[in-house]
Amino acid sequence: MILIYCISISNTAMIIPDSVLDERGAVGILIRLFESDSSPYITDFDTIIPNPQSRTRVIERMADDMLVTLTSDPLRPVRRTVSLTEKGKRVAEHLRLAKAELESD
């Protein structure tokens, strides 16, 4: 399997045109989830995508592409946590390695 990707340090990816990974902040969210020991809320990604509507749209697209799952908080159902699926873990690992390679030297 060959993956071709190019990641800029600013969390913008040019991977597959019209894929969720081409959305600003998507790569950063996947990598943060991969490196996290918890399932953060959608709002916890505000440093990656400050605009709440944009952040929710990108994460919901990731869910549609089966990269993440969204789970309603039992105490506050309007708040949703985000976690990687197995597919999301595989994609995030490749992206993390590519980012590390680009940042080396």
C-alpha cells in the first residue's frame, strides 16, 4: 500500500482533493486524538479550529468517513466526545509519522 501525502506544519493538508483530510485542521485533530489518552469533547479542539461551526463540520465529516466516533455525554447530551475508530488510528499514525519526518533535521 502506498500513501502519498504532504502535510504543512500549519495543520493544512493536501492529501486527497475533496476528502475530509483536505479540510483545515483535520490532520491536527486526528494526530491529537492519536496522541491522547482520553476522548475529548468537540470544544477541546478550539486551538486547532477556533470557529465552532467549522470545527463541528470537520469532525462530523470525519465521523461520516468513519475516522472518528461521536458519543453524547450522558450528563449533558448536547456535548459530544470524539474518539478514533480503528480506521482513524491507522490514518492518524501515518499522518503523525509524516509530520515528524517533515519536522526532522
